[in-house]
Amino acid sequence: MTKTSTRLLELLSLLQTPREWSGTELAERLGVTTRTVRRDIERLRELGYPVHATRGTAGYRLGAGASLPPLLLDDEEAVAVAVGLRTAAGGSVAGIEETSVRALAKLEQVLPPRLRHRVRTLHTSTVRVGPAGPVVGPDVLMAVAEACRRRERLRFDYTGARGDTAVRAAEPHGLVSFGRHWYLVAWDVDREDWRVFRVDRLTPRTPTGPRFAPKPPPDGDFATYLAHRLSARTWPFQAVVTLHEPAEALAERVWPGMGVLEAVDERSCLLHVGAEAPADLVWMITSIDADFTLVSGPAELADALRAQAARCLGALDPVRGRR
């Protein structure tokens, strides 16, 4: 009986991989006959696992059922799920915190000690920095995601940054999670241009509209487009500088939302930045710690750079006086 149970678990583990298995392949992997495989498949079905058989090829695959049967996870998968649940418990999607905690409690109860220790060590050693972002209702997030998947036009009530509300119509192309916010990148039907919408500020209307043909992502992909919008285009003061080092060498020094790097050649790249004030631009540009040349920007930025340079040189005067 123990040998049969072990074989059933191994069979279930094979079927949970996203592929179709022939009876012969399963028999070879398990070291049994195809007849035994067929009997084991029937046992799994009796236990509630929806194992589908393909006609003609006698292939087997695990499908979706009316209820959720138990899943088998390897060590790395179990740790990844546990860490994900801990993150979700304090995340930006409203209404899933308690559910995540319950699921995590069930998972940790059956984790072997070595894996439970790994998960708890990571949790106790991790500190969350920064204020919590606005939460998004899971029903809203799923409605937007479903519209993206089905390529259906979406109508929604949207509240702008200044509190004004309006009904918008857009072709939703992608959801991006960025800096504890959820953003929808969509083609605005009325403005005939790409737009970014904060998901926590929109309320979908039903039903969804007609289907649409997807458009090529702006700036190459939605994440890059969003980074451009958040880091430069929406700020009152914007600038472009040439950094005299390759983009690959500087990528880790530019944090999300600070600016966007654009490779020029093997020795230089462009940095697009935006900020509330010219002094903030100076701080952001110089914090990268690379030689640079100002390409474009407001006149106030040049004045701020000169003031910063004079301030730094003035700080050296006492040192020179003591030499």
C-alpha cells in the first residue's frame, strides 16, 4: 500500500507539469506497466483530480476541476509560495490580507522544519521601508486584468490627481505594478493616444465594450513607457543629460521612478529625469556619480548647477587654508 501511495504521488507530480504525457512515458518514468498507469489514473480521478485523456494519442494531462484538489510542490516552489503569501498579507490589493494569512498558516503547518526555518528566517530578517501605498480592490484588479486578456474596450469612472472625476473609454493593454501602485497602460479612445491610469482611482463600468486589435507597446514595452511617464514627463522641470559611462554600468544607480536611461554607444548614455524643482534635478543627476554633460533643460537648472558647484568649491576653502 505504501508503494502504491508513493507511486500515486509521483504520478501526480508528473501530471502537474504543464505538458501532456503518454501512457508509455508515464509507465517508463514510474517503472510500471501501462495497465498499472491506467489504474493509477482512475484512482486519482476518484480522489478528485481531473485527469483528462486525449483520444487517439492516449495522452494524459491534469485539467481544471470544479473543486481545488491538493497540489504537490517541491522545496523551492513551497518556499516561493510562502514568501509570496507573506508579501501579499501586507500588499496593495485590498481584501486579500486575511485570506493570505489563512493560506500561509495552512502551508506553514505542513512545511517540513527545514523549509519552515528558511521562510521564517527570511521574514524576520526583512524590514519593509516606506509608507503603504493605496490599496486596490481585488474585484477591480481582476476586472481590468480580464479586459486586458480578452482585449475588450473598458469604460470606467476615473478620479484624477486633483479630485476631478470623468468617464473614460480605453483599450486596456497591460497592468504594471510599480512602486506599490498598480497602473493600467491603455490606448485612450477619445484622445487617440496612450495614457496611464492609477488602478486605485478607477471604477470599471459593465458591460465591457467591443473587442480591439492590440497595438505595439509604446517605448518598446509597457514598463519602460510607464517609467518614462513617472520619472520625467509628468514633472514640471525636466532635463536630459549625457552620462559618460555605458548604460549597463549605471543601471543599478538609477532607482525606479528616478529617471530613464537610454543607451547611446559603448561609452555613454542619456538620462531623462524630472522633478519638482531644479535643485532636485541637480541632486538626482549628481547622485549617480558619473561625469555628465547637460543636453537640455530649463535655464534654472544651469543656474542650480553653477550654485552647487560654487557651494562644493567653497566647502574646500577651510581645507586649503590649513595646508
